[in-house]
Amino acid sequence: MSAKSGPMPPWLAGTLVRLAQRHGDGELHHAILLSGRPGVGKQWLAETLARSLLCAGAAPEPCGACPACRLTEAGTHPDLRLLHADEREKGEEGGSIVVNDIRELLSFMQLSPQMGGARVAVIIPAERMNRSAANSLLKFLEEPPSGVQLILTTGNPRRLPPTVRSRCAIVTLPPPSRELALEWLGRRVDADEREVDLALALSAGMPMAAERLLSSGGTGLFRTALKHLAAAASGSDPVVLAREWENAPQRLGRWVMLIVTDILRMRAGGLPATVEPERVAALSNSAGDDAVLHLVLERLAEHLRALEQPLNGRLAAEAILLDAVSAWKKRS
Ligand SMILES: [Zn+2]
């Protein structure tokens, strides 16, 4: 199991205690769906809860010392199954969970527990199940065998079939305050304050997403996006620039939307941009009027919606930059 290191993040601890208590009282729904923004800590909570339900200790957090904890940490506990879409196929968009994965999970659920406790299955993230996988999981949701706990995570419950969603107990994870997120990141990453601030702003305040961004050089990549946008605005060919984004069109689309939104926000309220104020201000000076920018935002949102389906990354990145650059067409 890809165990998360370090103590339980404080904004998740209350939910863990509540769910563990409900399980202790025999009142936890057999299928819980942990819902929350990308990077709030759904996977962390799902894995910790799974380990906690199998732990022989009494605390809500896994003790880390009992035989069950040693097995879950090593990823070899016989009564735990983890289906993680992103760890099965590489690439930013991750892999799919297919019907054979769910069939294997269902046969695991029919077995007797080997260590005498619960059996726990975790699916991360549940919206990666294709239609037949989701249909297959319905069998479990409708007639759950006793002693089996299913934990699902999702960044967007609406992307799950209603038949699945309505048969789960949805638990929404609250995001931390900005202060709490900064304090937690400060203890975990080796980066200066400006980088941490930028990463948190790019991650809509979600600390795990900010941590991932910092450890993958994402803040540097964001500055490349700013540079490319400025270059495209002053005449460079978007099709050439887009080549660097063919593996990350979603990221490009989200960031360009953030920059355009920042420009509109600055113009409306005279506020500094949430990210890289000087560079965003420079882009604002050469961009078209607000109506043009709103139109660009609509088109970018369409591209991001289209990217929820698998697509050619380079074509998507080209389309994003070609549409974005129309914001600067009239004046440049
Ligand atoms: Zn334990």
C-alpha cells in the first residue's frame, strides 16, 4: 500500500475519528465515498482509514506496531485490496479501472478474512471505473457480504453513475484554512515561501496538490506557461509552443484559465493577481477587453470538459493556446 508518511493532517483527523468510531459501533455504511477537491487528502484518509479498520489497536489512527499494521505498511495484508488507477498506468491522466479489476475485487470480498477481522477494499478514484466496471460493482453495493468495508474516493461525485453514487454514504472532506495549509506544507517541503505560496495558489488552496506540484517542479512549469502565453501574445506561433504541453494539456488549460481569471479580477477590483502579480499585470496591459477575455474563458472551459474524454494531447494543447491567444489579437 502506498502509505502516506507523517502524522495525520489536522484537517482530516476529525473525519477519521468520526468514521472509525462509527465502524466501532457497527454503524459505518458498507460503502463510503470520500469526496473532496483534488489535493485535499482523500487518498491519505482512505488509506489511513483502511489501515485503521484492520489495526488491532484501539485508537482511530493505525498504531503502526501490531501485526496487521506491519502488513498494511508492507502492502501485504491479506484482507486488504487497493485499486489505485494512477498506480496501474503511468501518465498524468492515469489509467482506467476495468471490469476485470472489479471482478477480482468481488471475489476477494467473498473470501473469509484471513486475520479474523474485517476485509477492506479501496478504490481510488472511483470515477475511473468504466461503465461495465461500475455495473459490476453494483452487485456488491446491492447485496454486500457481511464484514466487508468498501472505501471509494472521488474528486467529482457527479461523474459516478447515479446507481453507484446513491448506494454509497458520501463523506465530504473539508479543506484546511490557508494558514493551516501553509503551516503543514512548511513542515514537509524544502522550498522558499514564495514557491509555497505560488504552489498553494495554483492548487486552489489544497495542500496535497501543492505538495505534489512542488515536488514535481510544477511551479517552474507554471512560469513556463506564463512565458509561453506572453510569447504567443507577442506573435510566437502557438502551434510550436503547444508541443511542450502535449502531455499536460489539462494543466495548461487550468493554468491559462487561472491567468485570464486573475486578469479579470485585477481589472474589476484593482487587486493584485493571486499568482505572479507583475507578469500577470504585464499580460493584462496587452490583452483585449473584458468581453474578449470572458469569451476565451468559455472556450477554455469547453476544452477542459472535452479533455475528460481521452484525446490527443498535442491537439488539445494547440487548441487551448490558439483560443487563448485570441485575447491578445487585437492589440498585438
Ligand atoms: Zn495497528
